[in-house]
Amino acid sequence: MSGYRGGDLVAGLLAARGVQHIFSVSGGPLNPIYHGTLRAPVRIVHTRHEAAAAFMAEGTARVTRSPGVCAVTLGPGVTNTVTPALTATRAGVPFLILGGQAPVGVLDKESVMSFDPLPVMRPVTKYAARVVDPARIEEYLDAAWIAMTSGRPGPAFLEIPVDVLAGAAPPPSPQRGKGSHRGPGLSAGQEDELRSLVADARRPLLVAGDDVLWSAADGALADAIEHLRIPFVSLRLGRGLVDERHRLCAGVGYLGSNPPLRRTLAEADLVLVVGHEFEADLGYGELVPPDAVVIQTHPDAGVVGKFLIPDLGLVAASDRVLGALRDSEPEGFDEAWCEGRAGAWRAWLDSIVPERQPPVGGIHPARLTSLIEGMMPAGTTFVTSHGNIDFWADPVLRIRPPARYLRAGQSGALGAEIPFGVAAKLASPAGAVVVIVGDGGFAFHGLELETALRYGAPIVVVVYDDEKWGAIALPQQRAYGTEIELDLPRRAWWKVMEAMGGHGEFVEDEADLGGALERSLRSGVPAVVQVKVPSVESPYVNYHS
């Protein structure tokens, strides 16, 4: 097919925005986009399932701080992306789903595989639309990009019928901007009030959340902590942006994974929440004393005041807020309290990581996580999800820059772990990527390790194998004295990896763990290290059940 077509325009526009990979599963309506990548520096990564393709697009955004992209065929191809879209909406992560469709002339005529996906996709995305004219592809793509990246980020869905993709299209506009809005800055009066409230505090706590990532406020956060000497917690996308081994780190921002945080919140006289809301894992702010001063900031006005009305709400990006704190001169902070709350976190963390034990039941998941963290090279990206195993890993992992932590948990979805890992490796090939996953979660998208093999993404997947759906089984046993159909007999997942051409090992004793991880990292291919662990209820599961 000669001439410049809609598919060429899509590929060219994505390349202009820095997109390097389009994750996809083949479908005839997508052929014009595939062909368009021959004219643009964008690579198709062909996955094994549309949900995995969408998770990889989301994982790309988490790593690069710019929207990832997936392209899926019509009908069930699109509906397979609903769960990843929901996960990204709950997590505030931008990625674009390009959906194929039958020709415009047969829309609503029940052609093969075709249906109207917009009513399905609108509730789980920030933006959902259909393009019916090649000349308007750029307009709609720009609108989707602005929606994805403005205020609180989120995913977008854009359906483009095959004849629109195959139709003659105009070249991209010569003038192109970033097309996103991070929110207004602070007025002089707001800056003064912010500094005054901080300066008056004695027992302050800083909570660093999602927008610290999207506003690229890593350095400003570190500077504010050092300048103010303020204890802090980080959560969600804010984790790993500042060293969690810092003497003033009061732990992770999840009440279930950080029991000392309950007392910290209850005793604080100032809670400064930067780039986040008082979500469920912060108890909706219910532990904050009525007489404490609450400052909440976010570039999306709809987030400020969500669940808890602050004393000072600032609609502003996190880098501007944290930058304004550089001129604060607090003199009344209770240093013993500030350092004591951070020390309480470290003491609790030490208490849940057991010393070496005989390998009768395998390696305790908390100890296993600690060992893995210590054995990985600097800058390793860690990936976990939303199960009992992940809830053990969550508090134990102490992330420090330039490491990254991809935690897929806001919507409770399993299955994102391995796709996230593949995306992280493709985005940053030089860094190590370790995926921590339970034996249940592994089976969701374990075959995407074949995708990793095809595209040269040698990640290491550590399967914590307790032979159980632990997040459900353990509370069920505690509440009812029995478990119903929650056992998972051990399967040789490491041999599945070997059969696909990768590296696999099984570990029962921690004496063998270091060698297995080292060999996996050196193998140059995707690897599965399956480790026997006991089924032990995590503090997070106990707190929430």
C-alpha cells in the first residue's frame, strides 16, 4: 500500500512523543499501525495476551514517567485490557490503549468480533473516544495525551477503525508541544502560609505520594527532608524516589505494612501529604488527631480534600510545593520524637525478619525478601503485586535511588508482575529487574517470559512457593478453622522456563539462594528461581481481614 496512511500517522505521532515500544497481540485491523512502524522509530513488541500487553504499557509509564502504548484488536482484544485499565486508573498511571475496529461502514451491524467498546472503556479510563476520519487522528491523539497526563494521570482508550487507519492521512503538524498540564504554581501568600504552618509544628510527618514521581520532584523531596530534618513515609509511586534507608524514614505509607505508622499519625501535630490523597492504606486519615494541622497538595483539584478536608489545600505540582519548603526555618521540631518514630519503624522491621532457620518449611518470605534485596546490584528494579507474598515484600524492601519499585496493587489485580518486569527491562536494558511473585500470581502471565526471551529482556522472576492462595487461605483458616480449595500443588515453574529456553532453578535452603540468583543474573536470558517458603500470614493481610 503506497502513500501516507492513518497507520503511518499514528506511528509517527507516537514516535514524536518519545514512544519506543507498542505492545500488541496481532489483529488484522492493526496492520496499518504495524506497517507504520516501518517509517518510524517505534518497535512492535508482540505479547501472548492483550492484558499482558496493556500491563506492559502501564509498566513502561511507571518506569519512564511518560505514557506507554498498547494496540489491541477489536472485540475481545479490547475487553482483555479492561483489568489493566482499571488498575492504572486506580493507580493514577497514564497509558494509551489503541483499539482496532471493523470498517466504519459496518459499525453497529454485528460484523465478526465487532461491538461498541466505548461504554465498557469509559468507566475504567480518563478518556475514551472513536476516530472516524484519518484527518482527525492527530486531534484525538492529542486530546488523549492531554487527558492522560494532566492533573491525576490515568489511561486513555482510542478506537480507530481499520479503514480509518488505512485511509490517506495528512502529515503531522509541524508545531508540537508536550500537551500536559501539571497544575498551577503557588502564590506568594500560599507559600508563606505553607512555611508558617511547617515552622510552627513540633511533631511533623511528611507523606510522599504519586505526584512526586510525575512532577519529577525526587531531588526536591530529598532536599526538603534534609533541610527540614522531617520524618517521612512514602507510598505507591512515591517509593524509591528518596533513600528508604534514610535515618528519618518512618517506613512505608501503608498502615497494614507499618504498625508504627499508626502511632506516628496519632501523635503528629502536622501531617504534610504531598502529591497524594488519604486513601484506604492511610486509613482515610481517621488516625490523624482532630487538632493536628493537615496540609495536602496535588495538581488535581479533585484530589485535594478527598476523604479528609485539609487545613491548607494546595492545587500545585509536588516539585513546586517541595521547592517552596527550602526557605522554611522550623525551630521547634521535637528531634527526639522525629528520630524516635523513624527508629520505631526500623525496630519493627528488624522484628519481622527472622534469623536463619532450618529449611524444614523453606525460607521465611520476609527473610527471603531481605536476602534478595541484599544480593541484587545497585539500581535494581523490584516488582511485586497484590498477594500475601507481595505484602511480605512490601515493607521489607527498602528502595533507594536509582532503584525503582513497581507495585501493582491499587485495584487488587494479580497478573501485572511479569509484564511490568518485561516492560521495565525493555525501557532500561542495562539495569537488573527482579520480579517477586507468589506461586498463584505467576500462573496468570508466566508465559510472557517467552515474550521476554524473544525480545531480549533477561529478567529474574523469584517465585515464592508456599503451595497456597495465602492471602485468602490464611485469614479463612483463622476465621473459620478450615480452608476450601485454596491449596496449589507445587508445579515446576522453573522447568517451564527451561523448556522455553531460559534459565531455571529450585531453592529450598538459603545457602543455595545466592548462587541461584547469581547464575540467573549471569545467564543473559529470562530466569525463574522458584523458592520454597512457608505459608505465613503477613501483617498487611492480618490488618485488613
